[in-house]
Amino acid sequence: MNQLLLPLLLLLVVAVPLVMGTRKQKKQQAAQQEMQNSIAPGDRVMTTSGMYGTVADTSSDTTIDIEIAPGVVTTWLRLAVREKVEPVVEGDETAETDGDTAVAGIESAPAETAAATTATSSEAPAQESISAEEKQTSGAQVAPPLEHGKK
């Protein structure tokens, strides 16, 4: 009996994590498949390559059309969609103004320092001469960070 106890114990130690791992993986695959099947036109999505866009057409079973810029529509496999993302809300100005004042306060200090440096030195880098307002009005957008493991 003692001779069978050690092999059974080793089998349990190895088999239980394998079974639990495959169950978790199956649940994740099912959730991913459900998300890909529930994509509808107008949804904002991120692809596996990190491209953000708005779904324009979902008439095909295997492909979808994603608008990545105004008037630019590309065709992607449904499997290339990694996740749905929340659309950027431009009407929520209370959160933006709080963030803008904090950012403007941070950016204005280097701008003032750059102005003082420019006054004392005849050679100033071009980046330091850009005002805080010009930085805020640039058309560049920063993608939101990914949230791994929060499910």
C-alpha cells in the first residue's frame, strides 16, 4: 500500500494543475469567442497588432471592416480583434479640464525655464521653444494602457 501512495501523490500533484489550467484556458477562449461574435458596427475595437478603430461592417462571418481614420476602412479577420475599448468621450469636459490644468501646470514650468534659458543663451533646442498650448493642440493621440489580468 505504501508503494502505491507515492506514485498516486505525484500523479495528483501533476494532474490537478494541468486540469485546472486547461479549464481556465477554455473559459478565456470562450469569452474571447463571445466577444468576437458580439462585435457590431459602431463598436470601438483594438486589434492584436494594437490598431484602434471603429467597426464599419460586420456582414461577413470571417472578416470585419474597421475604420481606422475618417474615410479609411480596412478589412480584418474577426480573430484579429483583441478587445472592445470604450470610445473616447469628448463631451466630458469636467474630467478633461482637471487633467489639463494639471498637465498645463507641469508643462508650463519647463516652458518658463526654456524661456529663461533662451533669454540667457543664444542657442536653444527647437523642442524647448514649443509652448504648452501648441503641445496640447497637436493631433497626436495616446492609446490607453492595456489592462492585463483584470477580468
